[in-house]
Amino acid sequence: MRNTQRKRVKTTWRNNLETDFAMSEQELNSYRFSPDNEPTDEMLRRIMREVAEEARASNKTAADAYLAQMRRNIVAKQAKWADRINSMVNGRK
């Protein structure tokens, strides 16, 4: 990629980022998808960004809960096996 092309890409990205903040929060929240009223590129970018942020947060919460439950299960199984091993060592079944 040539230097001028790189600069053009960076400038376009910056321009897109700056225009993201041009639409008010109220305008974004009041928009409803419909076949008669298509969203602007700016609206789509902001909507998709917010959806992605919510999905990341939800995924992290679910993954954290799953790992916490897995750790609790490991501790319970270790305790169960420790009891069985101790009972065998001490001559009880």
C-alpha cells in the first residue's frame, strides 16, 4: 500500500470516528428499524458498536459465572475424593 493510500485510510477512519458523535443520544434511542425509514451509516455504526459492547459484557458475565461454578464443582469433587481416600486408608469403606 502506498503512503498516500495509508494516509487516506487513516483520514477516512478519523472522519468516521468524528461523525459518530454528531448524532445525539436521543436521536439514536428514538430510531426504530423499519422498511420505510432506513438508518444512516452513522446510526448503524453506533447501533452496532453498542450491541457489540453489550454482547462483550454479557459474554464476560456468563464466562465468569461458568468458571466460578466450575471451580465450586472442582472443590466439591476434591473433597468427596479426599473423604473416600481417607476412609480407605483408615480401613473403612
